[in-house]
Amino acid sequence: MTDLPYHHDWIPRFETSLGLRVKWFGRWREDPDWSIQPSRLASDLICFFYVESGSCDLVINGVSLPLQPGELAVLRGGDVFSACHDPAKPHTSLSACLSLSRDDTANVLLRHAYPRHSRLKDRKAYEKMFASVLTALESESRWRNFHAIGSIFQWLAALQEAVQPVPGAAGGNPETVHHVLTAQGWIQKRLGENVTIVEWATACGLNADYFTRLFKAHTGLSPKAWLIEVRLQRATRLLTDPDATVEKIAGLCGFECPYHFSRTFKRRFGVPPASYRRVRQVRGFVGS
């Protein structure tokens, strides 16, 4: 009898070792005083931030990211971010910050290249799945941990299906984010100057090709596109000064040709600079 075979003594159908650490999983609901001051996400975490209602403005590594209902932003370890909304029209958001290790690999989610910004096709399904996790976390059942783990993995699997990250294509760490933030700080002091990408990269001690790849990986924009956006945002602020001519503002924002500036501004905001200024004056923004 001692030599009897064990039942089901064969290669397991599925086997892995997972470590789940949830730092935050919750809902912010219509709080007029809500805001997030500039912060850095811990290097081993990933954060999924979803707007359920209203709207809010995220800034991730120096790039503004306005979010509307049904839109999701992904923050990676090392990212520097802040957030705010209109207190008169507070938003509701669903956010989760977690780490998932597998076998001997730290947060495997950071190995995936997630879109920085996504619009979810099935909002109701996502919000229902998120609510199921909240219910499980708040449960007083003796089996709460099993319910919570199951709900979190169901939510995470549905999220992966919705945004389709590219496995194994991501990179980056707090040090490379620091390079990008340093580059942004350097160029923001020179927005009125004609600086080439090569000069910009060299000033940061980086090769131009690597600098471009690194910058886009962390901001979602090429250095040139990011610089144009920052210059145009600066122009919107300068246009509140009724004594500053459009030609002068163009020069202060690094546009040598006022016509090119007006055309670029209109393509970004839908109206030329002069019209943008008149609209803001009518709405009472100037001098407020």
C-alpha cells in the first residue's frame, strides 16, 4: 500500500507566484477642495486614474492632460504629477495605485507600455468592476481577502483588455524622469530663443536620438511637439496683457514669424491670437 500513486500527480496546469500590494484603491467624489500638489510616484508603483464624472486637469512630467468622463490616465513609477479641477464643478474619479510582482520580478505591470491617455469604450462595465473591488475591500466577511483578491484581478484583467498595453515594451525609472524634468526646466528658461533639438539634448548631456526617445517615452510627446505646446500655453497667458502686441508675444514665445505663430495658435486653439484675446476680454478674464 505504500507504493500507491498519488491522484493528479502530474504537471500542474497553471502555477505562478504572485505578490499583490495595493497602496490605494478608491473613489474621490465631488470634493470642491480636491487637488494633488506636485508629487512623485514611488518607483515600484503604477497608478490608474479614471474620471467618472466632471473633468479635471492632470500634469504629468510637465505635460498638461485634461481628462473628461470615461478617460483614463496611467502614471508610472518615478512620474512627477499634480492635479486640480474647477471647485464650482467638482469631478468624481476612480483611482488605483498598486504593485504586482511575479516570481522574482518586481512590479510586472511596469514592464508593459501603457498608453498614457485612453478613452474606455465601455464605461459602465469598468465602473461596475471598480465598484465590485470597493465592495470587496469594505466587506467584513471572514473571506474578505479572497473576495478582494479575486475582484482586484478581475478588474485588472478587464483593464488590460480595455487598454491593450504592449508587454515588455516599457522602460524608464526615476533617474530618467529626472533627465526629462531637467530638460524641461532648461528649455522653459529659453522659450524665446531659437534652440535646436541637438543643442537642447547637448545641454542636458544626452545624445539627440536618445534624448528624443527618452522625452517621448515619459511625456507622450516629442521634444518639438512639447516645446510648441509650452510656447503656445505661454502665449495664452501673455495675451491677457492688452498692451502686448501679437508680434511681440510671438517673439517672446520663440516664433520668429508672427504669421507662423498665428497659424500654429489657431490650429491649436481654434481661433487666431487676436480673436482669442477678444474672447477672454469679453468673458472678463483680463485683469481678474
